[in-house]
Amino acid sequence: MSLYLEIPELDKRLPFRSFIHKGDVLCYPHWHKEIEIIYVTQGSLDLGLNDKVIRLKQGEVQFINGGDVHFFLSSPDSERIVIQFDLSLFQDVSTLIYDDRSLRDIFTQIEQSSRNWPCETVTKLLPLLQDISTEDYERKEGYAYMIKAKLYEMLTFILREVPRGSEKHRPQISENILTPTKEMLLKLERIFEYVESHYQESIILKDVADYIGFSPYYFTKFFKKNTGMTFVTFLNEYRLNKAKWILLNENYSITEIAEQAGFNSVKTFHHFFKEATGTSPLKYRMTISGNKTARK
């Protein structure tokens, strides 16, 4: 999985942002030090989080901690609110929390998925997240004060009502981590955009290198250094994720799916799919969707 680092452009005075994603948007594998909250308001979302994939449904919320590698593939009719914020937002009261937990610990130790919360807890949180999103979207006079007030209310809510998780979370990143330059991130973004536009075609490494302005040798080293994987591995994973989405949401034959996802043959598609998931594309579709009449 990629280790692409995202550096959200947050206002230092209010290190927060929110946005609404609609439709089948692809979010590349990435991580950041900010806390992220995804609230699915319509449809469904397949969220890759570290070493597992979670299907979020309408009305469900997922917290993502700083340092967690994540990506998602969403259904065409889906919609979700995404909220990101830096923990420095709470710095003026963080010293008033009289226990051994840091703010990072508080968000790390909670149960990250709302599906594991009591129903009344979920019911109370959803309007709060909606209010934060609405304030940021409408930006009426005093909106920044209201957003900060709502975020503090959310923090209090988390402390009082959200259960602690049972999983043992891995160590999180340092707040003082050294981040790559924006120039490097822009190069990676251009590479990802190229793949998104051409994944159904035969992509040669030299073509991507030329597009970015690198020699094939330097491009290979650059991509491996900044993502932790080879370009070919990334391309195959990207195509597999596209194929998984089609498998779960369309009734195309396996041959048609292989072609739409950019694999040059059904045999190649089967090989990569089974290697990645441990099962065949058809069994994967039947297991996840329960559709036993799907086309072969």
C-alpha cells in the first residue's frame, strides 16, 4: 500500500477543513498527521484503512488517525462529509485535561467505527458533524467561531460518550515529523492523475516518466522512495481496486471487468486478483455481495 503523504492546506488560525465528496471519486492511498472523519450521508464507500477494507454505509462514521494509511472507492450515487483538523486546534485547553492521555491518545484509543457504538451515541453525533459541514459551506458571519465551538463540543462528546476501542493501535507518527516538499507531492499527484486517466490503456513506465519530465531510471527511484512501492505494483493495485468496485456494483462479466480495469488479459486479471485477495474475482463478488446469479 502506498505511503503517499498528503499535506492538507489548513489555515494556521483555524487548522480545519471540510468538504463534501459526491459520486465515484477515487481517493489515492495516502496518510497525514491530521485527524480525519468520514460521514457517509448517502450510498456506500469502500474504505481501505491500513491492512483492511471497510464498507461504510449510509449513516456510518469512521475516524482516521494521523499516520493511518487510507484510500477509498465510492459508489456513483454516494455522498460523504469529510472533516479534517490538526490537534493544534485544541492547544489552548489541552493543558486543562487532567489525565495521562494526550489529545492524540484520546483519538487513538476510541472505537474508530460508529457501527460499534451504541445507537444513541451515533444519533447524537451525526447532527453535530452536519452542523460543522454546513457552517463551513455557508460561511456566514462568525462561522469560524461556530466551527471551533462545534469541534470543542465534539471533543467533549468523544470523551464522555464514545466507547474506547478494543484493538491495540500501532504507534502514531510524531507531531514534529519532517514532511516532503510540496514540489515532490505535486509530482506524485501528477503521476496519480496520469494513471487515473490512462489506466485502461497499456501504460509503459517510459511514457509516465516522459510525462513527468524524468528519465525512466530517476522516475523508478523517485516513485519507490516516496511511495514505498514500485510503479508497476501501484498500477496493478490501482487496477485491482477499480475491478473490485465494478465487481461489487455492476453485473459485467469477468472478461468485461478485466478489460474495463485495464488488464491485458483475463488470465492476468485472475492471477493478480487471486494473489491480492486469496480468492477468484467471481467468488469475491459472490461473498461480498451475496449475488449468486452474477455473470461469469
